Amino acid sequence: MIIDDILKVIYAPQKVFKNIVANPKYLGAIIVILLFIGVQVGYEYSQFSKTYTESTNPSIDQLSTFNNATSWRSSPNVTLTNNFNDFFNYTVYVAGFGLPTSDSKAYYLLFGNNSLQLQATNTNSIVAALSNLTLTDQPSVDCSQSGFQNLSMTIKLVDSQSVPQTATLTLYSLNDSNSYQYDLTPSLSNTSTVGQWSNLTITLGPNATGWTPSGSPIWSNITSLTLGFTYPTNSNINIEVGGLFFKGEYLSPVQYNSTGILLQFLQLFSLQFIFAWFIMTGIIFLICKGLKSSVGWKPLFIGIAMAMIVMVIRGLVNIGATFTMPTIYYPFDLSLGVRFDPYAALYFPPEALSTLPAASQAIFHNIDSSTLIFRTVVSGMFAVSYVWLGVLGSFVIGALKPEFSTVKRIAISAISLAIVVLLLIFLVGSV
């Protein structure tokens, strides 16, 4: 009988609300709230299952570690220091700070405020080694087909004014006898890049080209690396390194934090429903009382809960909208800025793009265009669902106060809904 009443709210609301307010039952309200939470959690899981963010090594909050001179060692003729005056400036927007994009405090120096500086006097070669590539419990970095696919770094050749005769990157697997070596010379051979930051991204893994193995290295067990530079003649050498990290491994939040996501959204959507339910009921109750025409709390309370079945329908349509989404891959520098809009859809604020490089901006525009249908449906359903809820609210009021005119019923319902939306944005951040 209660399920039948819930269904009739959709196709015969004016008639069914007379029955509901005459015989209000909490079970109907409980069923609607459980359906709402279940559908909304399903919507988020469906959205997250198609959304991947790029992980890094070191982790994204520790990326400055590999720029720090204390993490490196070198031969006695090389001095390793942190240069705080000249560093690779890479600023990103962080949604977790909870600040608007116009606030400078919402931005974070991803690689810190220093670069690694390698200096040597009257020599033609320098070598520096990073012996510990992981800050986690894992003993090595996984660069296999299922692990990190790229190594990125930025290098500035400060002195001498010539380019290196040879430049090599060596990745070691477990010990110094097993390694992969990569020739960086072509990437640093243009004299116009002297004094400029050069961004290098090197492909890793079994299918990567350009690597020369020595011994029996394994891509899934990379434990250390060295950088070596040789010049044609002896000179004073000064090289700066910044933004050195492993990337190219993409994970979905459902993969690495499914329990946390479930708990987060159980809390969010429970609060969203309960706040909307209580606020709308309370405002209608107070307005009617102010009009010297009081109504019973329980019939109104249950009637509004049953009307909120439209939010369950909205959630089902939103789940369908997620099927229009392609698989989305957010690079590491965009991932920190991804947040929820008021409709619980993920997005990156376009006004925060200005600090990012052209490549990341291009990825953003591709994501934005590929999710246009999804975002249009989700935002459209927000309008449709609340207009529908407003109409049903007027039917609830009419069932309780038949002496009210249609205009008065609609006005009371509309006022209550407007306040609900504003308070939900302020209190919960989701409507």
C-alpha cells in the first residue's frame, strides 16, 4: 500500500496526497530517504568509476622531496645545494583548501620553492645520485605496464654556456649491477635552451624505446637513479634540477578508497535529504501559522517526504547521464583542483587554469567538451526536480488546507523551496 502511494505521487499526486495526509506513516518517508541515498551513492560510484586521477611518486603532496639536496649524493667535486632564488615555479589550484579561485592562498607550489643545484669547478663531468625513490613502505618504484609510465623533470643549464657533450639518465633496479640508461643529450643539445628551464618527459616500461639495459634490471623494481653530464672541456658547471618525479599511473577513487567514498556520500546525501525535508516542512508550517491557519506537523512532514520521491527520479536520470561520459583522466596538476559543483558533479574551475601549462589546459578543454552532455543533463535535472517538488509541495498544502487558493499554495511552496536551496548550498554545498 505504501509503495503504491509512493508511485501514485508520480502519476496521481493530487489524489494520493489526500490519502497520505489523512493517514501519515513514517514508513513511507523512511523508504523514500533510503531510496534517495542509495540512488545518489550509485550516481557517485558510476561517475567515479569513469574518473581517473594521475598518481605520482613521490606522492603529490611530497613532490618537492626529489628537488631537495639532502635527498641526493654526489662525488666530492660536486656541491649539492638548494637554490631558493631560482626554482621551477609550478603553481596549482587546490580545491581542498576550500577557498575561491580568486584567493592567492588557494594555490600551492607543487614542487616547492627551491631547485636542486649541482655545481662543480674546473671539471668536465658531474654525476649526482638519488638513492631513495620512495617515501612509502614499498621498497621500489613500479614502472611496469601497470605502474608509472613516465619520468618527468625540468633541467636548467646555467653554466657553462655550452651544452653537454653527453647527458645520461640511469635507473637502477635493486643494485648498481642492474640498470637502464637513457641518453638525454638530444633533449639538451640546443644552445638556445641554456639558461632556460627544459621540460623533459621520458617514457618508461617494457615497451619504452631509447633505454639500454645492463645486467638484469626489472622495470617493476626501480630503486635509484643518477644524472650524469659531460662537457667538451673543463669549466665551471652549474646545473639546476626541478620537478623530478614519476607519473603516468591513473587510478579511480573507487579503486583506492571505495570505503571512504561510501562513508563520505552516506553522510553527505543523508544530510542533504534531511535538511531539505525538515527545512521545507518547517517553513511551510511557520508560514501557515503566520497566516493564522495552522497545520498538523506529522501530516505535513510525511507529505513532504513522499513528495521528495522526485529526487530519487532525479538521481536515476543522473545515473543514466553518467553513461554518456567517456573515461576521464585528470593529470596530476588538475587533480588537486577537482571539486564538486552544487549538483554533485565533478569539475575543475576554468578560472583556475591560468597558472597551468598549455598541455594541461588542453586536457581540461577536452574533458570539458567530452562531459558537456553529462553536465547539461545533471544541471537540467536540478531545475526540473525542484520545479516538480514545488508543484508537489503545493498539492501537499492543498490537501491540508483546501481553503487556500492555488496561487497561495504555489507561493508558499515556492518560497519554502527557494529558502531550502539557499540553505543547502550554505550548509551542505550540494542541492
